[in-house]
Amino acid sequence: MKIFDATLNQLERSLDVRLLRHNLLSANVANSDTPGFRPKDLDFTAAMASVENHTQNSATLQAVTTVPGQMDLGGVPIGSASPQDAQLSPKDLPVVDIPSNNASLDGNTVDLDRTMVAMAENALQYGASARAASRKLAILKYVVSDGN
Amino acid sequence: MRTEMDLAFAKINGLDGAERSIEQSPKSPNAAAFAGELDRAIGEVDKLQVEADQQAARVASGGGNLHEMALALEKADVGMRLAVRVRNKVVETYNEIMRMGV
Amino acid sequence: MGMDFLTALHVSGTALSAERVRVNLASSNLANAETTRDANGNMYRRLDPVFEAMPLGDASEISPNATGPMGVRVSRIVADSGEGRKVYSPGHPDADADGFVTFPDVNPVHEVVNLLSASRSYEANATALETLKQMAARGLDITR
């Protein structure tokens, strides 16, 4: 029986991508004084889209056939590995150099303030996705326990 | 149908039975009204789940509005709780009626 | 790899260490701006850290084109190898035959700016760490 729907999967993926973006931004902050360092970031919406494609491609390869008589509620079978189990790595995502006009004398182009703002926004959105996932699961839990 | 909805109602043989027998009983205009009302209520709850999912999907893909999503999720939660409560009550009542015999 | 909380923790951790080195060196330079003779009888030489990006994660990631998250480290500390500043001060105990004293080539203004900049970076990295902790808490809250 499948009970976890596509939206939950999407929320899970968004958490992964947000964490990855935090790592990138952290690296930029860490290297704000490193000579010649070029900061990197990823376009979240584009990254999610590319993860979506990645997932769907592997999902079609592992199509789950429905056994006659089994209830098909959509979603991923419990206990089976989800198609997107292949570890997401920065290599798979559109990570780009942040364009900049003002390099300091040593070639470093990290804009610390902008980076910190991006990091704050990213963390906020991460929290929102986590909340949404938590709520959806809470609804499921309530239903599964028959309201007890 | 949303998966939570399916889960809630697919498990309920009682409700299934209740609805069927009500629909089949002759000369009961109230039965049809009741079944219709039930359908409508289920539809409402379903809409709330769908809206919540859409809001969540929007935030997950990078856009969306955080407080809209939060409100939609809470409404879906409340709606589902109400539906489960109602379902439990209906099943309970149906069983009682069946026990009474006629 | 770049996917976990521990990596991000490590990234910020390396930055805090590196900036602390920078603060310590700037403090040392300031304190010794006038040190003409140390314990070995030599003039103090200004110390500067050299920062270098350090790829974290598995060894296969270490390449010039590594896309994984980068920490930072102080690759080496460079001692100033210059001549120092010569100041005419005949009465000074360390004056040479011509009455000149050689002071370390330390510009206090420069060092203070260094200190402030290092402090700012340290704060930013501490904030990054705090942000990560908050995210981790939110992530775990899913189980509540």
C-alpha cells in the first residue's frame, strides 16, 4: 500500500537542495578572505527542476507494477527505496560562479553581506519545507490512528 | 482523490455499507439527501487537501507564500480531523441502528 | 559529501579557526610594533597569514575544479623579510653605529583594519554556524 504522495517527495527533495545551497554559501563566507576565491551559488528553482527530471528518469526505469486487488493510492510504496535514492551531489546541480564587478586587490569577489542575506533566506525556506512535511505527516498520522 | 482521503475512507467498510444500504432503501428521500450531503462534505475536505498540497509544492519549488502555505496546511488538517470525527460518528450510529433491529 | 550537516559544520569550523589565526597575528603585530629586540636578540618581523581554500569531503573531490563545498585554511604564515624602518634615535640602546634604530615594518593602522576585518569575518562565520544549527533543529522537528 502506498501512502506517501508526490508532494511529500517534492518537499523532501527541496530540503536536500536547500541544505546543499547552505553548504555552498557557507563555503563562500568561509573564504571571504581567501585570495582569488570565486564564490558559488545555485539557482534554487532551476536546481529543483533539474532534480525533478533526474527523479522522473530514474522513476520510469523502476516503474512499480500494481498487483491486482492491491489498492493503488498513488505515491511510493512503503519500505521500497525511493527512486531518488542516488545521492544528490553538487555535480548534478546547476552550481554557478556568482558574477561580480568588484574584486578586492587579492582577487576575492565574495560579497559578504549579500551572501549572509541569501543564507538567511535559504534557511527560512528550509524551515518552511520542513514544517510543511511535518504537517502533512501529522495529517496522515491522525488518519492512520482513526482519530485516536 | 488525495492519498490521505483515500486512506481515511478506503479503510471504512462500515461507512461503505451504511451509504449503500441507505441508498438502496425504498421511499427515503432523506437517504438521498444524506448521501448527497456526504459527497459534498468529502469534496470539501478533498479540496482543502489539494490546496494544501499545491501551496506546499509552490514553496518546495522555490516560490510560494509562506503564510498562505501555513494557513492552507492548517485548514487541511482541521478539515481532515473533522472528516474523521464525522466518519467515526456515522459508523457508530450506523452500527447502533443495525444493532437495534427492526 | 556536500549533502550533510557535518560538512557545513566543518566548513564554518575551518573558517573560525583561520580567522582566529588572523586575529592572533594582527594582535601580535600590534603588540610588537616597536620590538627591536626579541628573546634571541632579533628584530620582530611582521607575521601575515596566507589563506587558502580547502576542499572538504572525499579525496576524489580534491581537484582545481572541485565543485564540493570549500573550507579554508592558513596554508602558511609569512614573516616579513624586509629591511624594517630605520629611525634616527642615537640615544636608543639598540641604535647602530650611525645612530639609527631598525623597527619592525608594522603599520598599526593596517593591523587594526586587519583585526576589524577578521572580526567581521569571524562573526559572519559564527552566524553561518548558528543558521546551520537552526536548520538542523527544524529538520529534526519533523519527527515531532
